[in-house]
Amino acid sequence: MRWLGTRWTTSPSRCGDIGRPEIIDALRRIAPVTAIRGNVDIDDWAVAYPETDVVRLAGKSIYVLHDLKTL
């Protein structure tokens, strides 16, 4: 759980460098997950994850990315 503005959220995000798909599987057992791939996520399984995403939480849009240099 983490603080988002004025309330708590239980929606974990993984901003790249997942490492292996089992990490996301474990997080999904806890709550819905938004995950994007990072520079170490180069194996075949990683293509299932986008490089960026937009998440809506608590009425806010959050642009999720791994590397700020890609902006």
C-alpha cells in the first residue's frame, strides 16, 4: 500500500527492470499490477510489457516510464 495524494492505494506499479516474469506473477497475487519493461528486460517474455503506460489512480493520470531520458 502507498500514499497517493489524499488516500492510500493498493495498486502496485513496476517501472521497468522486472528481471523475470515471476516477479510480476508474485505481485499479481497481491493486487492488480501495472508493469512496464526496462533496459534489462530483453528476453522474449518482456515484449508483453509496454515501454510506457498511463495509469489512473485516485482521479489522477500517471505516466509510467522507466527512463526519464525517453521523455
